[in-house]
Amino acid sequence: MTDTGFLYDPVCLAHRTGRGHEERPERLRAILRRLQASGLLERLDAIAPAPATRPQIELVHEPAYI
């Protein structure tokens, strides 16, 4: 493996940010297709996602937002 990780779970495809937003399932599918076609995907270290803890979330969001 490499020193480069790839965090992914199919649940990511359910993340819908609204019309016109760049983060959307179609973009993620295109990235996955490109990684697979290039052979790069199997060279990446797979990282399983895990729910963030509240302290982790507070590193990037104000407590009032949470």
C-alpha cells in the first residue's frame, strides 16, 4: 500500500447538498470511476469512516451550530 488513504462508504452517495452544489453523488461516482479506470484505487489505503465525536466536530464548527 501507499501513504495515501481513501475514505469512502456508499452512504456518501446519499449526501445531497442541493441543486448546483459541487458536492453531489454524480461527482463522487465520477471520481470513483476514474480511480478504478486508472488503477490507482487499489493502490490507496482504504480507510473505513466512523462517526465523528462531538469534540472532533467542535474542531470545525461552533458548539451553537451543532
